[in-house]
Amino acid sequence: MSHPLATLRKSSALDQPADVMGDNFEGDILLSEEQIAHMKKRTGMYLPTFIWTDSVVPYQIVSSDFTFEQTTAIQNAMRTIEQHTCIRFVPATTSTVDYIQISAGTGCSSFVGRVRGAQTLRLQPSAVGTGCFTHGTIIHELIHALGFYHMQSATERDQYVDILWENITPGRESNFQAYGTDRIINYGVAYDYDSIMHYNTHAFSANGQPTILPKVPNVTIGQREAMSPGDIQRIWNIRDCLSPVSFKQKYTGTAMMEDGTLQLTVIYINRHVPNYGMDADPFLEGLWEHTTSPSTKKGM
């Protein structure tokens, strides 16, 4: 019996994001020797993930592999993540031990989290805006490198999507496995259909029919345009950074006016913004709103 929502048009490989067309684990995930060893020793999957220290992620772009435009596209994707989160990408130096090395290769792929040493993030060269060089696909791979797996691997995914196993390319079934909370962590954020880390409906389809469908009608999955609010919140939560959603700090002060009155100003920092630390000047670095009370006579 066919799935009630499986009346979507057939899909071809040309419809798929570049990151779900590879031959790696789940299409675009590279595994370290330690992770492979765990796979061999255990039933199911155990994928230890290490987080980057202090939210700082050193990187090296192999400049000889890419054009100026491609290098700029990579840097723009990094800037987008920085603009919305506490993550900072910094160029690796000769003394840097752990860093992401972004190089050319077949397809788009990345390790998940920090795996020690120079870890590969591959982007197959193409015109900017196509293949591995769409803005969203580069962000997708960078988020893997920050420590995140695909959304549909989450423990609770069967509450939100149906997997149509009969439509999956033989040998690719493991790409659709869900894992326990000891292996996949969503950092306190609900399952997110709109995540940039979610497969689309036809990922690894053998026959052009859907392989994964939301339980809720008229929901789109698999977008590669931008990070969703849930993606952003998960990145904040992974390092216990100040939340861009819930953080709201009030500052008050007075100013002497030319006519001898005092004016009370209340400033609200609405969210934590890039480069805003505990010792930073919120007036200079925060996105803020202010309200001013009626003036009062000095000494009143």
C-alpha cells in the first residue's frame, strides 16, 4: 500500500542537493578511524563527536584548489554562520594542531565535529551557485564540521517523518538509520523540518519516488537556502552560548541635560550578536533598542 502523501512527482538525480549524492556515510559524512573502529565493535552506530574549543574553529582553504570566486563563497558561508551564532572561524597558523582543511575533491563531504589534526572538508569545484558551491551546501558541510549530523538521524524522527524503505537505493538503507540520544543530540531543540541539515523527500531514491515524507501535509524538507531558527539555536546551545532568542539584558543610566534636568535611559540588548562577549561594550556591539523617561529636575 502506498504512502498517503507519496503522490509527489518523480525526482531525478538532478533535483538532489550535491551533499546527498556522495558515496560516503549518509552521503557526505566522513568517518575518522576512531569512529570506524566503534562501528566494527558495536551493534548499531556510535559516533563520538568532539566540540571545538571556545567556539573557535581554525581553518585552512587550499587556495590552489579554488578560484577567487570559490574561495570568497566559502568565506561568505563562514561569515553567515558567524553573523547568527557565537562560532568564530579563524585562519589556522603553523602552530595550529586541529583545524578544518577545505580542499577540492569528488562531491561535498565533511567530518562531524573536531576529529583532531587537519581534518578534510571537501568541495568539488563548480561555478559558484551550483553543486557544492551553493551557499546553503557550503553552510551544510560547515555545520557538520561543527558537530552536527543530519536531522533525520535524530532519535525522535519517526514521530515526524515516515521512511519509505522500498524506494531507497539498495545498499543505502543505513543512511536512514535513527540513533539514540547517546549518539545524536539535538541540544534541546525540537525536531526541525526546516533544518538545512535535513534530507529532502527523494534522497537516495532508487525509482524517483519519495524516500522520506513528513507526517504533516504541506511541509517542505531538505532546503539548502539558509539556516533555520532551529539550526541557529542548536549551534548556540552546543557551547552554552548566550541565546540569540532568549537573551535580553537591561541597562539603565542617567544623563544631565543642558537645562539642568536628568534623563533616564533604558537600553535593552535584544540578542547576543557576533563578537559580543561578557566584557564587551553593549552600546557599541549590541543590537539595541532604547526608551527615554520624562525628564526630571535635578535633585527631585
